[in-house]
Amino acid sequence: MSSSGGIAELHRNSSNWGKVVDEIVKLERKIFPKHESLARSFDDEMRKKNSGLLYVEVDGEVVAYVMYSWPSSLYASITKLAVKENCRRLGHGEALLKAAIQKCRTRNVHRITLHVDPLRTSAMNLYKKYGFQVDNLIEGYYSSDRNAYRMYLDFDSD
């Protein structure tokens, strides 16, 4: 992977599986509160057949990742999108979102959903830029005092 930060896909049989998962777990612990973190179950989550993970590595270190799944043939979910704090505003999140949307589209799903904290303005703006719309507000989604917007992106059924 180049120092500029290209996107890579993590495959279950990748020789670097352990290293990448370890680095993502560390990022999870730094970025998300304990009750929102997948750190404990990350390896199990990624071993599911209907999920995928893309990541950006800069100078040999994972600095951003996106997890997505397709629970049914009708829709997919972007379950996590995270960028290391000192690597934000460099386009990594946008590149990963765009790539995840493309990966989900290859599954011929009709809709992609995600959840986002309404206070995360930059994330909200990024999702809206790519056509996501607010479906509804889910009170207490993250915790008793933190809500989430459920957002969706529909594709034309051609």
C-alpha cells in the first residue's frame, strides 16, 4: 500500500488479516465509546459471509475503515465509517464511503442504510453529498442521551 493512502479490501484469507484487524480494533477503542465499539466482537463480525471491510493504510498504518453488510438481497447497511482523528479532512472518509456504495451496488441492493449522530455535522454533510436522506430520528440509539438519524440511499431499479 502506498504512503498516499489507497483503499484496500480486507479478505478473510488475507495474510495481513491479524495486523489489520488489530489496528482497526485499536482505532475502534480510540474513536468510539465502549458501548458503541465493536472492538470485542470485531473479528467475529468480519467472519460473517455477508459483510465487507475496506480500509486506508498510510505509511503502513490503518487510518480509516468502513464496514458494510448486506443482511438481505434488498438492502445493505454501512455499519461503521471511521477515520483516525489526525487524518480527518484528507478525503479518506469520502473515498471509503464512495467505495462502499459501489461494493453494495454490486450486490444489486435497492437501498443502503446507515445511522449517524445528528451532532456529527461533517458526517451528515458527507452522507447528504452522496444522496443519503434522513429517514427518521431514533431517540436513544447510541445511549439514553444520544440519538441517531437513520439515513438511506435508494437506487433506481432498472
